[in-house]
Amino acid sequence: MKTSDLLYLADNFATPLYVYDANKIQFQYNKLKNAFSKIEYLRINYAVKALSNIAVLQFFKKMGANIDTVSIQEVLLGLHAGFEPHEIIFTPNGVSLEEIEEVALMGVQINIDNLSILEQFGTKHPSIPVCIRINPHVMAGGNQNISVGHIDSKFGISIYQIPHVLRIVENTKMTINGIHMHTGSDILDIEVFLYASEILFESAKQFKNLEFLDFGSGFKVPYKKGDIETNIEELGKKLTKRFLQFEKEYGKSLTLAFEPGKFLVSEAGFFLAKVNVVKQTTSTVFAGIDSGFNHLIRPMFYGAEHQIENLSNPKGKERFYTVVGYICETDTFANNRKINEIKEGDILCFKNAGAYCFSMSSNYNSRYKPAEVLWLDEKPLLIRTRENFDDLLKNQIML
Ligand SMILES: *Cc1c(COP(=O)(O)O)cnc(C)c1O
């Protein structure tokens, strides 16, 4: 998006403001789709939790995506946005049997990641096919290390417990129609991902009624200079080859599924905030903005480095700033970061603000959540109004 467009939006919709570039979402979606164009049945399940605005979900629906959900509320949002139950997969962790049953009875594909619920579900509903989430115990280390990690991760059914899964299947007569993995780590090295995939294939061989293999996500996008993006084209080539070979061995066509969040929406997002105060101390220049970790928590929560640009003074001399929020505890977006000279009233733009930004926002310090705008066909569409005082009062009861 052009700087002038972003400034125009900050002016028209006020700050703080989230802006999403629909073109960029489409671009990323196409890139992934094209990388796997040789796969007959490819299913891209957008991970709703990254950015769950229903207009964004509608946009995904229009592009032909399906969705991946982690709560019954995300399922309801998906249905509301127009997805059919069969276009939704439910991949929760640690939720109750009741919630899983409720979602399954809507006709949504469920994915179970522990033996206890699998057995209870299979006993009660043997006719509803279930996908299982396995834990391949593969972690991408610093660079090339492939380590058998996290034997006690809370996610997935350990591959060492597959014999137990098979016993449950036999006893309950339930059907396993999909195998899934999502290691959660960034794919820096494609070989590590392929290594984990081998474990998925190996596990898959033991189930006779599969319809799909779900390779989860972990696609990485660059946040700062020097960061790499997962090489989707190379992954596409290598995994496609292996997948086609597996289909032959398995003796049946299967669907290949992915469930990216970050890859599809991260770079499409821009968070715009206004500088309230520039504060010079003896050693540091603080730029205090009209927002805080209530609106964008990734820098504080994960140490994420979002690039920050001063849209109001793009040619200004670069100086070092510590960009902070207005929350009454430490909320630092960036430490001693080189940014074009900042004056009070300037508009700062945070990059990579599409994924896990608005969706993790809160009302801490009793602030309103920002508005959201979708930039579609060179025009702004307001897709969420800024909150107001009524929103803060909603659901509260006076003495
Ligand atoms: C969060 C999540 C994703 C999306 O991960 P990204 O890193 O945003 O691509 C995919 N699958 C599951 C099960 C998840 O919990």
C-alpha cells in the first residue's frame, strides 16, 4: 500500500487503526496455491485465529479457501461469514468433549489431539469420521538441527501412541479420515518440514480410510530485514513429489491440506498510530503513541520485531527512538530503533500487523479497541467500527 493511502486512512478513520490490504492477502493465497498446483485436491484452511474479522473471512470464502478453527466461537463466525460446515475444520486443544460434540454435530470436520477424548468420542459417535492430530516430535532447532523435541508438548497425540489409537479405532469401530500435524515452529529449513512430513506419511500408512493429510502450518514471513520467508515454491515442488508418490503407495487419491494464518495475512496488515508525545531523557528519546499492548501485544509477548515507519516524515533524518505505548506499565514496541525523525502528531505505521494483532487485542486500561479497514480495489471498507463507551459498559452490572 502507498504511504499516501495509509495517511489518508489515518486521517479519515482516525487512529489507532488497523488496515488490511486485500490484494496482498490474495497474492499470498495465490502463491501458496500455485506452489501446489500439481496437487489434484488441495485444501487451504485459513487459520481464523490470526485475524478473525468476518469481512476478512468472507474475502477468504470468495477466494475459495476453507477455514481452520480452534474454538466453537470461531466456527460460528465462519458459518456467519458464509462457510458451509464441510468447509471448516475444528482443531482445538484442551477443549471439552461437549464442545467437540457440538461442533461435530454441526457437520464440521473435527480433529482430535488426545487419546482420552478420542476414545470417548469414538464410543459415543462411531459413525462420525475424525481426524487425529499427531505430534511428530520434530522441532526445528537454531538452523539445521533436527531434534526429537518436546516429548511432553501439550499438542497432538505422540507418534509413539499410534498403537493405542489403532486399538481405540478397533474397539469403537470409529473411522479416522485424516491425519494432521502442526508443529507450530517456523519453517526455516524445508528439509526439517519434509522430515516431519515423512513421519506423517509413516503414521498415515496405518490408517486405511484416510481422505486427507493435513500438514498444518509454520510458514514463515519476514518481519525485519534479514528475515527469510519460507521458500514455498521449493516446498511445493518437493512435497508434491513425495505426496504423489505416497498416494500411489496408499492406493488412493487424497486431499493435501494446509492451515496457514500468518503466511496469508501478516504482511497484509498495517497498524497506524499517532505520536502523542516525544520525550527526551538523558539517554533515550521516547516516542509515545496513542496505543499500547492492549492493541498490539506481539512485541511485548513474543519479542516480535515489527518494523515501524514514520509515514509523516519519510525523508526525515534517521534518529534512534524507543517507541512506547500509553499503558500504565512497561509497554515497549521497539528499543532504540532507527526511525525517520518523529514529531508529535506524526503517524507511525507498524508492519506485519495482519496476524495475531487485532485478534489478540484487549480493553486493558479501559481503552477502546481500534477500528479495522479493508483496502479492497483501491477503496477503504470499514469492517469494524471503533469501540465506544457503550462497548465498555456492555455486560457490566451496577450495584
Ligand atoms: C495457529 C494455528 C495455525 C496457524 O499458524 P500460523 O503460524 O499462523 O500459520 C495452524 N494450525 C493450528 C492448529 C493452529 O493452532
